Amino acid sequence: MTDRQPDKDPRIGKRDDNAVQFPRLRCVALCGGVGGAKLAVGLEAQLSPANLTVITNTGDDFTHLGLHISPDLDTVMYSLAGLANRETGWGRDGESWRFMSALAALGGEDWFQLGDLDLATHIERSRRLAAGESLSAITQALAGRLGVRPAIVPMCDAPVRTIVDTPDGPLAFQHYFVRDKCARPVTGFRFAGADTAQPASSARAALADPALDAIIICPSNPFVSIDPILAVPGMREAIARAHAPVIAVSPIVRGQAIKGPTAKMMRELGVPGEAVAIADHYGDLLDGFILDAADRALADRIEDRGLACLVTDTVMTGQEEKVELARAVLQFVQQLQQKAT
Amino acid sequence: MTDRQPDKDPRIGKRDDNAVQFPRLRCVALCGGVGGAKLAVGLEAQLSPANLTVITNTGDDFTHLGLHISPDLDTVMYSLAGLANRETGWGRDGESWRFMSALAALGGEDWFQLGDLDLATHIERSRRLAAGESLSAITQALAGRLGVRPAIVPMCDAPVRTIVDTPDGPLAFQHYFVRDKCARPVTGFRFAGADTAQPASSARAALADPALDAIIICPSNPFVSIDPILAVPGMREAIARAHAPVIAVSPIVRGQAIKGPTAKMMRELGVPGEAVAIADHYGDLLDGFILDAADRALADRIEDRGLACLVTDTVMTGQEEKVELARAVLQFVQQLQQKAT
């Protein structure tokens, strides 16, 4: 899920390979849009590029104006390419909106903003999908063109669509999220098409890699960013079977989401609005949980659940914080590995 | 056919309805891209808007990047909306190319230039076609949005595609014209799909209108702009049956085309490279033919063919020349009407 609020991040230059502090660790990150992409950027700075696979939510994908749009894949791709728009939190840096204004003048649908640069991604992806290429292959090709080095992998190649249930009936995710600005209370979520989907083969391969050191659930919305990934048949089992600890970073700090409607959804679903509820949400999938320093008081309750707990600063306001959080996560991974041996 | 060479036209402001000099004449124009669109603009200045129907070539249409592109419909629409790009001769005034550069960076096909503003037309048209609307209905809606008042009508709603035969084999029209810049000699033309197409219903209605005063074949390329229109079954008959004289304006002046490959095609096809050959090309469809003043010496040969002949300035370098040519054409129509009564 890609939120549409501003990111205060100053633009940082090229990656410095000499600064990689965990050149041997091999990780899979599960993520949605903005929050997850930020941690992916931090992890990319700390790992060898070949050692990071980012399995990304595609439940937000939809067809709009005849184009296949993959909001989270794009946010992750633009973020890892250093091209993300920090003002909007979605789309590309230095974007322009001439197409959009011409479309509005023609009476076209303009509730979903598509920038002139961003449009190239949607048109090229749609063209290649129509030509029979898989979403995985297209994502790899486009990301490669933009200089992205970690593997960005859609959770699956088949279409899975998040449906938001509300008291007024079901809504397609982007209608709920962008068009209606999360106005309606949610009563639940469904992932249409998930029952017949299967994990993208490179997602499966990354999770089955015996050399894998960690699976990191990024601080993304559990309901509409991570749950769609886990809803793909075989994904949860592949994660549970992996020879690596599974660690989640809480997207909730002091009972609030850093971005987006996570806390609002928790209230509406009757889930306690605190980080512990996120740990409970993922349940026995987890080996470790990372709390923000502001939620230090919750650490005992995390450990009571049999989980290793790390307390650290998790709010990623800039590049430095992303890299710092990634470092803390990876040190936590190493601690868990030492404990296990 | 929409040529891609510059137009020296100064931009002219809004239409002045008081300047309409032939408020009662009702005309159908047949046209392709740039040259035809210029005369259409002139006719629009001289006629009541409801009295002009522009039947436009769609043999140039093609699917590119998954989008339905109608180059001639767009040139006519942008010209009549006062939005045409005079620098390029195609596309929109004040255009930008950010989508195109982003697409090239992603490795997409960039031989056919699509501006950021222009793209809105293609995306909205493609979306509506996919939703089941006819090309006629979409053209009417988009042109209406842009403030166009005459009726712009595609020759047919079904796809007809001009194929250019060359010694190296057949080429799709835009591959011949834009991608390969007319490099190959032509040996002939075919209009794939024409055999099962039928004239758009509003084209049929305009031609069958008993109050119709003239059918004007604009100075467009006869082979790839007008012939596709005439290749639609029933179109030639509807023109011949109409209660109105058919007048062609020569696209050839001093043996040269004002724009585009007409003269080159005539040489390659072994057709004499002069205006008379255009009259012969349309044959008994014509009642009158308009020669440029520079070709005054050919007038006798036109009249020898039993055609009324007008000699006037036909080169439309600016708005004034478009309006002047339209005035001359419409006076010629009135002369033919008087002769007939």
C-alpha cells in the first residue's frame, strides 16, 4: 500500500558500496509501499545487492485507463532507483502533470494521479504484459533499466486484488484508498484471485535458499500490504519453512501509524491500537519483533509471547535513519543467529 | 496521412462567426492529415459550423504501445480546435516530451513521438474503444470537449489499415511513413479490413443529405489519405450519388507536393508527376478540379476531361491563405450550382 502523504527525506546521492556493513547476510524483505520501501532502501545500503530480495505486495494493483498500475512495485522500484518523489510519497521525483491536465480537459477520469514520467512505466509494463511477459520478468527488466540492483519481486504473477469490505459494501482497494481517501470504515479485507495464485518463482527461490539469513517484514500496513502477500497459497508455508528467522518491524509507534490508515483500520476492526497487536497479527510466523524506542514499555509483552524483541528508533525521516534502522535490524538478525547456534 | 514537416502558420485567435461568408452552404470535406486539415480550418471559417462534415482517413490508424492512435483524426481535431502544433505539423501546440524520454530510458519503443498532452487523447480514446464505444462517438465526444464545432467523422468505425507494398515486401503504414521515413519505393497500397468495413453512419448521413451543396476532396495525398476513404465499400457510391458536385483541390503544385511523399509516390508508381494526374486518379468521381495558379497552363487539359476548372492560389502558408482558398472553393461551388440550374 502506497500512501500519498509527503516524505521529508532529503535526496541522497549514489550508494557507497564500501559502506556495506553486512556483505554476507542474505535477506528477503516483505513490503508494501512507502514505509516498506524506506526500509528496503536502508537494507540496500547495508547488504550486497545480490543478497537482497524485496517481495512486494501487488494486491493494490489495478487496471486504470486501460493501463496496469502496480503502485507498490513502483514505489519500491523508484525508491531503490533513487527516483522516488519525496513530496508526494508516491510516483517520481521531478514529476510533471501535463498528461493529467489534458486528460481532465477531455473529460477523462482524473482521481488517480499519473505523472508524465510515471506514465512511461505503466504504458511499458502494460504493453509487455499484453505481449505475454510475466509481471516478474517485466519488473526485473524495468528496475534493471533504472539501475536498481536488489531483486524486486512481485508476490505473484497472477492478478490478486485487495477488496475492502465496508458497511456500504465492498470497494476495490484504490477506490477505497485513493478515490475515497479511506473515508469508509473497514470491516474486513479479501484478496480476490489469491486462491488460485502462486508465489512468483523468484520469491519462492529466495525463500527456499538455504543460505538465507533473515526474512524481514517491513513496517508496512499488515492488513493491506503484508496480508495480501501472505494470502498467496504457499507463501506463508515457504516463510515458515525457511532456514531463517522472521522479524517484523512494527508499523505502529505510540499507537499511531507513521503513514497511512493502519491505526484507523485497527480501531475499525476492533484490534487494540498498539504495536503488540501487530505481533499478534503475524502470530507464530515471527521469531523476532522490533519496537520503536517510544514503545519500550511494551517489550515485556512481546517477550511474553516467546518472541525476541529489539527496541530501537524505527521512524525513518531521512536516509540516515533508514540506514540506521537497517543496521539495527541486521544486528538483531546476527544476535538471533548466534543464539540459535 | 499526417506529415511531420513544419508549418509556418501563425496562430490565429478564435473564430469570428460574423465573418462567415457562406452561411447557407453545406459541405462535406474528405481529408487526411496536415494539408486537408488546413483547408478544413479555412472552410470552418466560411461556413456555419453545423454545415461542415469532415470525413477523415483512418487508414493511418495503428495500435502502438497498446494504444489506439488515429493520426489524421487528431490532426484534424487539433487543427479545428486551434491546438495544432505548427512546428511539427502533427500533435499539439506547446507539447512536452517527458513521457517519451522516460519511456526511452525504460527501453520502450520511441520511434513514434507521443507528447505528454497528446497522450491523453490516445489513452482516453483507447479506453473508450475498449469499453465498446465507436470511433465515431469517441471522436465526436473528444472534439466537442476541445470546442470543435464542425463534425469530424472517421471514414468508418471498423479498423482499416493501409499497407504499403514495396519491393522488400509490405509495410504497415506508420512503419513506412514515420519509422522508415518513406525510404523505400512504393509499388502499391492495400487497405486491410476495408472489404468488410462500412462508412460511418454520420458519414453516410452527411453524403445522403439532400441539402448538401458540395463534396470537397482536400489537397491530401490521394494514395494514402483519400484512397483509403474511397476504399470503404459504399463510400464511392455514396459520393457519386450525392446531390452535390464533387471538387478536388490539387495537392500537387508545379509537380511537387506541398508536404509529404505524394510526388515521390507518383514517380515510384510511374504516374506523371503533375496535377492533371490527380484529376485522372479520381476520374469520373469529379465534377470540378482546382489547380494552383502556378499550374495555370494545365487548365485546358483539365477542361478537356470534361471537368470544371478553377485556377487559384492553393498554397496555405497561414490562416489567411486557408480562409482565402476556402472562399475560392465555395465560390466555385456556387458557380457550378448556377451552371447546373
